[in-house]
Amino acid sequence: MSEVKNFLYVNRKAPHGTIYALESLEVVLIGAAFEQDVALAFLDDGVFQLVKGWDTSELGVKNFQPAYTALGDYDISKVYVERESLEERGLTEDDLIEMTYEDEDDDWAEKSSIRIVSREEMAQIMRDSDVILSF
Amino acid sequence: MSGYYEVDGKQVPHDEEGYITNLSDWSKELAEVIAKEEGIDMTDEHWEVVNFLREYYDEYQIAPAIRVLVKAMKKKFGPEKGNNKYLYELFPYGPAKQACKIAGLPKPTGCV
């Protein structure tokens, strides 16, 4: 069996205006389908990807925000959001969509995947990852 | 090769792998046509999976990978339907791939 590596997908850009957010999501889904250990990080303008209530009707693009809520089905349970990035944009955890996963080790209890971390903790998370993909 | 499915005298365009180009073109009649090309005789059990996929897509805007489909089916219909064997018997060339095609959804991301 090949070794499972820790993948960290780092999202730094606003959801629209560039293709980065959507591309990142696609790669995340592919990585998860291959049963790698996948974690997501949202910082800088990337935190807007998780802010509730997108309206893409006048942008001419599909509203792909619901797909983030399916990530729990792909066994993605680690979604790190940087506290400082939220604060700098006047946001709190309450502004974010709900993301959940079912904990295999706790009788499949539904738990939140979102973990608010400090900038310092985020740096440590990056140091601890085998592979970092930046979007 | 890309081309068209013929449904009630109308042409519905599909891509080189047979997935329809415009998701809004889908109809039950079209599903039967696609299934026939795939060599599948649609039964109630097939429809159950196809309808389930359409509901999943409607909610999450993605076509689930096979592993996710199995898990979600298990949750909704129980282990006798939420397993690989059952789904592969219905859709021998890959449940996620074939059932998604019949359901008029895009090819599941990560499906090779």
C-alpha cells in the first residue's frame, strides 16, 4: 500500500473574479476520491469562499457554494479558517456556511469541520503538511 | 466522439463520452435513450439510483464519486443497496460514471 500523505489546499482568493476557488474545489474532490488525507485552509480573501449567501445570478457562473457542504461526504473533516483574516474583513465564524462531517470514531456523530485557527497556528499546520497546494 | 441523442424527433447534444452538454435538456425519455446506448434496461432499481443522483446534484451541485455515492445510498436505503456489488450489478461499467450519464449529470470529479 502506498503511503498516505497529508495534503493541504490553501485558498487565498475571493470566490469569484478568478477561477482559483472553483479549480481548488475540483482538485480537492479529486484528491479526496483517491483517499489522501486532505485538509483545507482558508486565509486572506479566501475566507470569502465560505461566507454564507452567495448570489451568482448576475455573474453568469454556477453557484458552486453548496459543493463545499458535500466535502464531509468525502471524509474531509479539517477545514482551517484563519481568525486574523476573518477579523481584518469584519467577519466572524457566524458569517460562514456550515460544514460538517461524521466522526467514525464517535458513532458517526455529526461534527463541524470548520476550525478557526490563529495565524501562528496556521503556520504550524503548513509546516506539518507533506504537500501544500496553493490557490 | 461528440454527437446527439434522438428523443421525440429532437436532437440533444452530448460530449465525446456521451454526457449531455446542457443539463437542462434532461428528461425521463432521454434517460431511457442514454440507458439503451449503455446497454441498460431501466428497472425501478435503476431509477432509484438515477433519481437519487439527481437529488444529490440538486443539493450539492456536484456529481458524487463512487465512494460517496455508496455511502450516501447506504444512509438512505440501507446496506443492502448501499454497497459496491449492488450498484455494479445495476451499472456494470461503473455506477457513478454510467448512472450519472443516464441522470444527465456531469462526469463525477475524480472519476477516471
